[in-house]
Amino acid sequence: MRLIDRRQRKPSPDFLEGRFATLAFIVVVAAAYLTMFIAASNREGVPFFPWWEITLLILLGVVYCFLNLRPEFLIDAAPGLAGQLLYFGTVYGLAFWIGILGDAQGQIWLLFLPAIGQAAEHSIGMLVVISIVCLAAATAIFYVAYDELNYQIPLFVSPAVFFVAAFYQIAVRERNSRMQIEVLAAKLREANHKLSLYAEKIEELAVIRERNRMAREIHDSLGHYLTVVNVQIGAARAILSQNQERAVDALDKAQRLTQEGLQEVRQSVSMLRESRDLRPLAESLPELIELTRAAGIETTLSIEGDARPLPPRLAQGIYRTVQEALTNIRKHAEAGRAWVALDWSQPEQITLEVRDDGRGADNLEGGFGLLGIQERISLLGGKLAIETAPGAGFSLMATLPSGEEVLDDEP
């Protein structure tokens, strides 16, 4: 167990404040009693207090100290204002009778001051009222003790009353300000903790988003070319023994597609490194059409409206959507014909349609290709509609915004 030097222990401010307040109160009460006994012992021709009176004064002083150090004993005994009146009435009643029994000797009026601190805990109005009551009580004990009204008493006592009232008010404000600062500091720490958690979540989402982006790039580019190459190699194997010339031609196409696939992979890697040098759609889409035709599917491309520069993210999204849709047609549709239509006659949107006359499907549960298309269209802020039925082919229509609202952050 590690030993801690006593000199290194630092009590909390509240602990020090509580000990200091208790010590100050005890000093005030002791000073009041001491001056009372000294003044009583110096009176000429008047005997000192009898033993029973001294005992009673001490007992009343003990009760008075207890109630001042534990004010909640009376304040919590009754709800609201009634508890406060019970406390102040009891404390001032004890102080008044101690002053009467002590014949108002010495500075016994000091016993009326501590209650001012308790009044400062509540409100300015309560503080003013108790300060006035303190002056009145100090004047009253001298009047009862000597049967005459001394107007010098309020003038003598009022500076101490006003000083104590102002001191306690400043102390209460300082304590409340410190408590508010501590509350704000706690809230700030909590907010900083939440921000750190949010930052971690954002970082995780960014990683997941980048993974999805890379997965789409790999699937849409490399998967497309591997599918076509596989078709060409399969065709070459099928006719190799019958027509070597056509088989060689198919293998040449497969080799060319492999080279194009490698170039596409390089382009994807370049885009992942934030290179945005993309070819116009009018140049890149016809190549996709030719690849589908080479697979034995009659494919047509129609473009309506005047071509215009598009944000790289939108252009890449349209290209990948057409690429994946045609790949799905070659792999799954068993189609004889396919159509690709791009309409950008409207200035604020672009409409893309890809359809075929293949076997269709009885549900829209697709693989990674269809999921990638849906994710890409959604990230572009567009809408995707798919229609299919057994024997009725497959139709995909995407409507995409083409204005400034398309952010150029990722393809």
C-alpha cells in the first residue's frame, strides 16, 4: 500500500469552507459569552451570576449552537416558509433569553449575527428582514435589561449587521457561481466524451463507406470484364475443334478484353486516389454496347438531348450502372436484345433506362450487382425503378439529379 504524506493531502473547497464556517461561528459565540462573563465580573456592587444561572446559560448556548450548526433540524420540520420562520423564531428566541439572563452584558448581541448567514441562503428579501430583526432584537434586550430605550444601540450594532449581511451575500453568490461553473464543467466533459464517441463512429462509418465504394468498383469494373472474358473463352472452347479461325478470334477478343479490364482496374485505382480524369459518356458508353454485342446480344444505344458536362461522380455513376446492368443481362437474362437509353433533355435531371427481352424474374432479389446499382443511385440522390416478370424481360429506370446538388465526393 502506498503511503501518502499528510502534507500532500488537499481537502476539497467545500470541506474547508464548512470547517471555516463552523470555526468562525464557535469563535463568535465564545466571544459573546466571554465578554458577557468578563463584564458581569467587573460590575461593582452586583454579585456574579449564580451557579444555576451559569448552568442555564451554558445549556441554552449549547442548544443555540446545535440549531445554528444544524439548521435543517428546524427548517425541514415544516414545509416552505413555515420551516424558515420556525428556525429564525427559535434561534432569535434563544439568543434573546440568553441576553436577558446575562443582563445584556458585554457583546452578547453578537449571538444575533449568525442567523443572518442562514437568511442569505434564501433570498435578498429574507436577508433584509432578518437584518432588521437583528437590530430590533439587540435593542430590545438592552431595553428589557435596563428598562430604558437606548438609541445608541442600533447605531452601535448596525455596522456589524450590515457588514455580516454583505459578507454572507457575497459568499453565497461566489459559492453559487462556483457550483454553476462545476456543473458547466461537468456538462462540458460529458459533451467532449460524446463528441469523441461521435468522432469514432464517424470514422467507422467512413471506413465502411470506403469499403463499400471499393467493393462496387471491383465488382462493376473487374467483374464485368471477367464475365465477358469467360463468355469468349467458353465460346472458343466450344468451337475450337470445328472452326479454329473463329476460336482464335474469340481468344483474341478475350485477350483484348483482359487488357481493357486491366486498364479499367488502373482507372478505378486512379479514381480511388481521387483522380477525376474521366472520358465523356458519349465515348465510354458505346464501348459497353460493343462488348454486349460481342457476347451475341443485339444491343442499341439511344441518347436524347444535347450532351453537357457532368460532375465526375454523376458521370462515373451512370457509367457503372450501365456496365453492371449489361453484365447482368449477359450473365442471367438469356436475352436476344437489349436497349440502353440516356435522356438528358431536361436541364435538372437525367433519365437512364436499360432493358432486355430476356426471361425476366418473379422477384427483385438480386445479387451484389443489383445491390450495387441501388446503393450507387441512392448515393447520387436519384430514384430507381425496376420492372420484371417471368418471360417479360427486365427493365431498369433511374432518374438522377444533374444540378449543383450532386456533390463531387465519391463515385
